[in-house]
Amino acid sequence: MPPSPLPLLIPHITYSSPSSSTMPTRSVKILQLQHPDTTSYGSSGAGYSSSSFSRLREKIKEMTFFNWVEMFLPCCRWIRTYKWREYLQVDLMAGSTVGIMLVPQAMSYAKLAGLQPIYGLYSGFVPIFIYAIFGSSRQISIGPAALTSLLVSNVLGKIVDSSDALYTELAIVLTLMVGILECIMGLLRLGWLIRFISHSVISGFTTASAIVIGLSQAKYFLGYEIDRSSEIVPIIKSIISGADKFSWPPFVMGSIILAILQTMKHLGKSRKHLKFLRAMGPLTAVILGTSSAKIYHPSSITLVGDIPQGLPSFSIPKCFKHAKSLIPTTLVITGVAILESVGIAKALAAKNGYELDSNQELFGLGAANVLGSFFSAYPTTGSFSRSAVNHENGAKTGLAGVITGIVMCCALLFLTPVFEYIPLVDYEEAIFLWPVSKKDFLLWTITAITTLFFGIEIGVLIGVGFSLAFVIHESANPHIAVLGRLPGTTVYRNIQQYPEAYTYNGIVIVRIDSPIYFANTSYIKDRLREYEIVVDKLTRRGPQVGRIYFVVLEMSPVTYIDTSAVQALKELHHEYKSRHIQIAISNPNRNVLLMLSKSGLVELIGKEWYFVRVHDAVQVCLQHVESIKEDHMASGSDSSPEETESSFFKSLLKQRGEDSSVAQLESGTNNKPSDLKHSDPLSEPLLFQKS
């Protein structure tokens, strides 16, 4: 690598007007900006691509056999470092607790999806073991979830009746499609695509779905059938129209079980020594409900019914003729998996001190669904509630998931006859989000309302549409800050954030906090014109001049510019030049500087107007402002301010082509020994003081 450049002393340039005398000079200390060699790169991204490829090649060379195994089988990471004495007990406890919690949940969620309860147990069996091998999270709990169950019910109910055997086949085909899409996105590292969907959209969607889920399960409380729908209006109409069929026994039993669930959940959350109650709530409700149904045989209460005993058999999914109509739901379920499952997995990984690759996590979820589809599972994903219980019970590794799978295996082998008398009461708490941001709250409200009244697909599409609209708006209208100098430092910060920061007469310093591209160039140009025209009532220092002569663009936050941005900067330069205003560029990154150089903008503006620091640009601009001031004072009434400014900028352009050429300025060949006497670089930029 080339050695770091030494600070370069650039002498003050003397400019004279027809009636002025020679002005004294003073050196200022600035750091040399290294301009890239444009002949070494075929394009602005070639160097970066080459560097990235080199790093990847070096990383591959350094990988050992165990690294390759761990990359394809993440389970080997925790197996190889497993601390049996420390981890085994907590993993057994956490896995068993989640397994006990999953059994009743799985059957309830299967009924919500319009499937027989046994398919919920199947979905909580094989996918858990597959995920334990290919998944990278050590605490997340995989299996059926309320939201995916509702999505399955919504899309399949429009194709075929839930009592038809085709309904189950299509649910299994949907599992395969979801798994394939998740695997592809994981392998191609495309998980970033879903980042454009705001969390507020998912929260609003989840909230509305929770309300729909709760109302759709009201039939088990009320004792009569309710129309199946993903919209709230038909469900409410159905509830009201069937009110004459209301039955007290299921309502009383449901209310008691609901009260037990809520009480145990509250105690488990509020008191640490009773945290086990949170997971034991569903099991307690199942035991009490089953016992009551077995003893009293209430005819008005719907029971689970006969459940096949034994493990699922291997079968290949079929009935792909409706696959096209399943594509939208496949995309939605995959999106939910990325935003919710991967989100909670990363949060749990951070809490437990290990790294998690979101794309590997997505592949693990996909593998669980693909292989699960061959064993009669419907779409599975990570569960917030079960993952939280897993974490709170101290799960350390994926062995906790394996234990959960073993519990499900035992339930399928030995306990299904008992499940026949479980009363069907499902409850999903609606988690309402109240964001701090008004924009996020608006997104949440829009998504929730459209999902409730127009259905899941339309709700998601509208929510995603508004989310992308907000992203585009923020990108097309980036934050731009006017900078001022913090007293006693050479640091320049936003004057809105730091009111004590002061600016300089004749100079405006602007920081652009985003990439510059075709969508935001017009907005940036308009804002720059505003800063030139509007006179701010701020603390200003330096020579008293009547207007702006220099615009310093702080470009360190600008990560990328395109050809439209280059053209806009050229137009802005010519516009400023016609009004005798000079642009100075501060701290552009290598790729941005390379783009400016290849487009000819560096030469157009002048290499001497590119600086490493804002402070360097301000020092040079201040000297020029002082020269303008002195020239105007020396010219007296013989020249107008416009003539003085014109003379100054003509001499500035002439000076660029003579003794202060770019090569001399960068190499320091025109620096004299006397120029090395400089002031403290951390002090105030000094202006020439007249005797």
C-alpha cells in the first residue's frame, strides 16, 4: 500500500484588482486528498469488485475442513463445543417445556388452518429435527404458527372445501413450495429483499390477523358455526346472524380456560420464580378441558375427535395443478418467515453471544419445510411465544429443539387416544404496536385496517406498497444539513442539532446524507439554491461580505453517485460560476471520487477544490473571502462589487493555470521554506490582519 500522505502546506494565493495593492500572504495547513488513478480501473466498481473477489478467494483458502462442514451443517458448531455438564440440564428442561407447550398449540393451529389436528402434530415433528441440523439459531422454536395457519386457510378455502382430501394435499404442496423458495433465497443470499418491508407493516398485518383469528375461533366459545373468511365484516355478520344458536356450556368452559391461560401467563411474566407457569398454561388448560369432557360428556361442546396413532409415513406431494394459485401465499409466508423468524433468531443470537447468518437461517427454514412436506407437514415457521419460552428456560443449543421433537414423537406414538376428548378452544392474543414514529404508526394503521376489511392478500399488498412508497420518498428527499463549527474545535456539525455551532460569512457548508442519484438530484439542487438565497439568523464569523461566495459540499456520507448526479453537479457548477460562486468538495470516498474524475467533474471544478476535511476547505475559502473583502475595500468607489468579484474570479481561474497548478499543489513543489511555518491546525483559521 502507498504510504499515507503527509500534511501539505498550500500557500495563500494573492489576487489583485486593478486598483488594489499586493496583499500579504499566509500559509494554511491542509491534508492532501489522494485522487485515484482512473487508468487503473475499467469502471467505478471494478476496483471494488476485484477487491471483494480477492477477499472471498483468501477467505476460501483459509477455510479448513471443519469450516466447510460447519458452513453446510451449522449444527456441528454447537455439537463440537458442547459443554455437557453445563448445557445438558437446561437444554432438557427447555426442550421438554416447549414440547409440552407445542402439543396443544399444534392441534389448535391445524384446526385454524382447516386441517385435521394430526397434521399439526406432524408439522411439529419432522421439521424440528431438520431445522436442528440445517438451522443456525440455537433457541428458536420451529413448528405451526397462528399467522401461517390463517394464511393457509384463507388461500385453500377459496380453492376447495376443507373437508375434501384435496385440501390437505394442497396444504402439503404449499409447504414444498414455501420450502423451495426459502432455500433458493437463502442460497442466493436474497434475504435483503424483504428489508424494504417496514416492521410496522408486519406488525399491523399481525395485529389484524390476530383479530381475525380470534373472531374465527369464537365458534368454539359460542357453540355455533361461523363463516370462514379472512375479512372481519363477514365474520361479524355471521356471529350476529347466528346469535340465536348461542350455547352456554362451551362459553363457560372456554371462558374458564381462557382465564386460566391468561392468569398463568401473567404470573409467569411478572414473577421470575413462576416463569414455568407460562409454558404450563396450555397443558393445564388441556388437562382440565379433557377431564371435564371425559367426565361430563357435554353434547354442545365440540371435541377434537379421533386422531391417528403413530408417526407420519413418507409420501411425495402431488396435485400440482393448483400450484399457480398458491404462488401469492407462498411469497407472503416466505416474507413472514424472513421478517419474523429470522428477526427473532437474530435477536436471540445477540442475547446469547453468537453470530447468526440470516441467509443460512432462511435455508434452514426452507430445508425444514421441503423435507417436512414429504412427511405430511403444512407450512412451518418460527414461533415468537415458544421461542421466548425456550430462551427464558435457558436453552443453550439446538439440542433443546431435538428434545422438543422427541416430546412430539412420544405424543404421536402414545398420547393421541387421549387427545380425542380435548375441547377445541383457541386464543391468540392480539399484540398492538404503538410506534413512536408517526410514519410507522400510519403504516401500521393502514395495514391493519386494509387486512381487516379487505382480506390478507390485499392488506399485505397495500401495506408493502405504502412501505415501499415511504422508502422511495425518503430516498428521493434525503436529509441535508447545514454545518457549523463547534467552538474550540475543527469539528463541523449540523447547526440544528448543535445551536452553538457557528458559520462563516460568504461560506455555506452543506452535508448530503445519502447517495446521490437520478431520483434525488432535483431535490438536492433546490435545497442548495435555498441555502444560497436564504439569510440565516445565525452566529457568523469572518469578513463581513454581503452574500455567499463558496459552497462546501461535505460528501463523506455519500456512498454512491450515478451519471444523473454527475450531470446535476455540472449544471450546478456552471450555474454557480455565472454568479461567481465556487464549489468545494470535502472528503468524497474513493468510488465517488473516481466517478467524478472519470466524468471530468474533478478537472471542471479544479483539483485544488477537493479536500480531505471540511476544515481544510473552510481555511482556503476564508482566505479567498478575505481577498474579496480587501479587494473591494481597496477599489473604493471606482469599481462596483460585481466588477470586483468578476476580477477576483478571473484571477482565480488564471491562477489555476499558472503557478498554483494542481500538480504543484499536490506535490508541494511550490512550497517555500517559509511556508512551513504554520499555525496550530486545531486553532481558529486565522485571517490576515491589517497593520
